[in-house]
Amino acid sequence: MTEFEAACVGWLGPALPIHNAGHVDSQVIGHLQKGDQIDFFHEELVDEAGNDWFFITQRRQGTVVGVGWVFFGDDLDKCEMFAG
């Protein structure tokens, strides 16, 4: 386990877009949904505007359903439980 491994178990926030790169102009390739597990394995990336982007693995009912970059803004703490 690295110092960056963590998980949001039970996402409670909005349907945030998942991007194919860590900046706002990148392509949206999916969306987080309520109840998803979000795994964090990497240190966040700060873009040119100062926004923190996180590379995540998205799981639903234990199955990986997406991977990509998410900007959480003020919503990062909207989890039923945060581990790690």
C-alpha cells in the first residue's frame, strides 16, 4: 500500500464527470453515480488553473466500471465512509 491509496465507499455526491485527462477541456468518458466506490491509487494532479484532479478507479457492486480523472471541487468528502 502506498501513501496515496484510499477509497470513498458509497459516493453521496453529484454525478461528476470522469475525464480521459486531468483538465477541463478533456473528453468526458463517464460519470460517478451515488453508491459507487471510488479508489484512489495516485497523488492528485494540479492543473494550470490550480484545480486538483484525481485519477480514480470507479467500482459498482464490486465491479470496475470506469477509470479516469475527476475534479471533485468541494465534493471530495461526500462519502458514506472514507478509508485509507
